[in-house]
Amino acid sequence: MLPKWPFLWVLCLLAATNGGGTAKGKKMNVLYIVVDDLRPDLEPYGESMVHTPNIAALANRSLIFDRTYCQFAFCAPSRNSFMTGRRPDHTECWNFLDHFRETTGQNWVTMPEYFKNNGYFSTGVGKLYHPGLPPNGDPPSWSDVEKYPYYNPSPMPCPNGDAWCSIDPKKYNFSDIMTLDEGLRRMHHAKNLSQPFFLGVGFHKPHLPFRSPLGFIDMYPPAENISLAKHRTWPNGAPTIAWNSCLAGAGRYKDVTQKRDYLTPMEDAEQQRLRRGYYAAISFTDSLVGKLLAELKELGLEENTIISFHADHGWQLGEHNMWCKMSNFELGVRVPWMVHVPGVQRCSGTHTTALAELVDVYPTLAELAGLPPPPNVDGQSQAPVFKVQGASVKNASFSQFPKCGNNMTDMNTCIHTEKHKIQYMGYSIRTDQYRYTEWMEFNGTALRAELGTAVAKELYDHHGDLESDFDAFENENIVSQMPDTASQLSEILHKFIRGQYSAGSEL
């Protein structure tokens, strides 16, 4: 937690960042990069298989958060959450139908809007919000009067019908390349303005299908030499409501034979091909990040720009016999997050194990830029962690995910289900040592979980977890072995659901 002299760390942080500006008093710019479906399969997080030199170079001059968690492991709900700094139960966005502007947040000030309201030129491109949720990229968020540029990637399979492929970019318009080009154009435009800028750039890959330009797949050995997940079966004792058929439910890829059966993994060779395709897609995105950062330096903006890089949620690559994000497991909700702040000593490849959530990004970037705290957000600023070694601002992170249907061994994700028809909501708390998840009935009329109606519970031990092994933990549900611990965490989780838990409270 925070040291006992909070006033001193505030003074030190402001001194280190010149109050959020340069020596000349100009406010720092913000380059905000979001990547879709990216788990921390990156060199800075201890994964040597994946080739990401540009992200690694950014990490070497950033503070690296090892334990950051999204609040909902699905694109639209997660983005509605972190772009507003509000949790999904406050945005009331639990599907691909709703957005905060039409539910509870008509007058909310989003992260880019907050920078705009504080004198910034706020502009963005690509997948920052989920397309259409809110509509048109949410015009109130931006300073631009032109239409928000989102380049919709084809959802169709690769040419041979597979879930991955390597394609000649001259024959296929990669939406992320168009996003990069437009992002660079906007960077050039913002450089010539008299005000600081907030530039958001959202890349789509490694989202399925794992499509990348020629050359990236060749960075990796043949599929038969790609390592598999060590734990490719369902966790011992885990309730089946927590499982998702994922790729089997997609039903559009010829090379995917996943069965709607939580006990039967795909063939090893198939898993190796998919993992290789995912890695190549990550390397493709890494190359785009590199070009974006190189241009920032070329334009002379590097020394006056905060850079934030994170994903919208995680991804499972065969662990737990799952191939998707849609879960409350560690791999579904854990994301990479790194932040470079010019002049801050800890932004030098330093790692922190402080628990963080994506709802924290908004207030953190605001404070690092020297702006007043944004009002009425659920997240907490992680700025203290940038100054004081060992500092943390919260004892737990929280995530959630809904389930619909009557078959507990193959529930659907409620993605196209009206919110008042959601049947169950699984809430998960991650502490320093444990993850506890409780699945309970959801009251569609009141739009809240009914406490005391738990249909399943999970408890996973994370003692000794250094967050560098992607499937060494959460392979056995120990809820029946540690009833006292489960009861204590359940009580905290219920307080959180009732809105009675403060993130800095003692556990």
C-alpha cells in the first residue's frame, strides 16, 4: 500500500515530471496505444518465444505493470469500462448491444474527452471503442469534427478457410496498416498545434483470424516445433459454467475442430498451428507499434510524450481447453500494461507487482499529465507506483463475466442477449495470493446479481506466482479444501457488488 507520507510522494512525483510538463512548462502529450486480444505473451513479461522487439524497447523505458486486470474479458464491455473509468455494473454494458451513452452515462466524460476539456487536442483512430458501441467512435470524446476513422477488418476466415494465414499485403488491405497510416497523419497534424495532444491508436490484431502479412510467420519455427500449453485440460474440480466452447462456437474456421466438450482438447498439431499464427499476429502488431514510436521520435515529440500501452483483455491458447478470452480465469483477464513518462526514474524497464485494473488507466494518465483527478470514476490513479518502489494503491482487482443458457456444460456468453435476459453473472476477485470466483443468479429486472444465489464457486492458489508462466496456476479448484479462505473472499466480493468495498481496504 501507500507509504505513510503521501504528501511527500506527491511532491516528488510532480518534481520528477515537472508537474506534468517539460522544463518550458508545456503540458506533456499522451500517446495511448490499445491492442486487441493480447495477453502478456511478450518479451518484457518473460516470454522468449514471441518476437516483439519494439514493444520490448518501449518496456525498457517504461514502468511495467505485471498484474493488471481487465474488468470484463470481452471487447465492447471492456472498452466501455476503461474508456470511461467505470466498472461494467455501472456502464451496464455486458454484451455487444449496449453502450454507456444510452444506459447510465449520457453525460459522462470519457478519458479522451477529459483531456479535451483540459486544453488538449484529442484525436484517435482504430479500435479504441468497440465499433458502434458507442456509435461513430463517440464524437464527444474527440476534438476532431471529421468522422472517426475505424477501418473494419474482414471477419471472414483466411483464403483457405482457416483461422490463421500469411497474406501478401499488396493483395489484402490490412486494417491495422491503415490505422497506423492515419495515426501517423494525425500525429503530424497534432505536432503543429499550439496545444498538447492526446492521440489514441487502437490495433486490431492479434484478434482472430490470426492474419498477418508475409514474413511474420517465418519468424517462428515450424508448427510441429511450437510448444503447447502444459495444462490443456479442464481444471480439476472447476465448475463447467466457467468453461466456454469459444472456437467451436464460432463455427467459421475449417481448421478448427474444437468440440463443444470441456473434456476434449483439440489435436496437438492443430493447437500448434493456432499458437504459431497468434504469435505471428502479435509480431505484426509489434512492427506497427515500432513505426508509430519511431515517427514520434523523428518528429521530436518523444521527450514530451507520455506513452501508455495495454490490451483490452487476455486470451487463452489452449490452457484449460479454452481458445478465447471470455472467462474469469487469470489468462482471460490479465493484460499487459506499460507506461513511459519522460524524466521519471522508475520508467526504465522497472517491473511492479502492484495490483492494477484497466479502470485505473484513465485517472493514472490524467495525474501523470498534471491534470486534476477526474471526478466520479471507479478507477484509482496508479501514479504513486511511479515514484515509490513497493508502493501499491489497492489490495484486490475485480472482474466479471455473464452466462446464459440451460446447459451448464456449454453456456453461451450472452454476447447478443438483451441485458435483462442475462441469467448468471460470475464475479472474480484477485488478491496477492488468490483468485476467488462466484457465479450467481442475475436479476434482469433490477440489473444486479442476487447475492446468496451462488450456483458455483472457484478458488485458485497463486502463492509463488511470478506471472511469467502462463499456465502453472489455476489448474485445480481448491474451494472445498479452503472453506475459510473462500468464505472471507466471498464476503469481500459481496461488499464489492453492493458498492461497499474500497480498493485500499484491508483484506
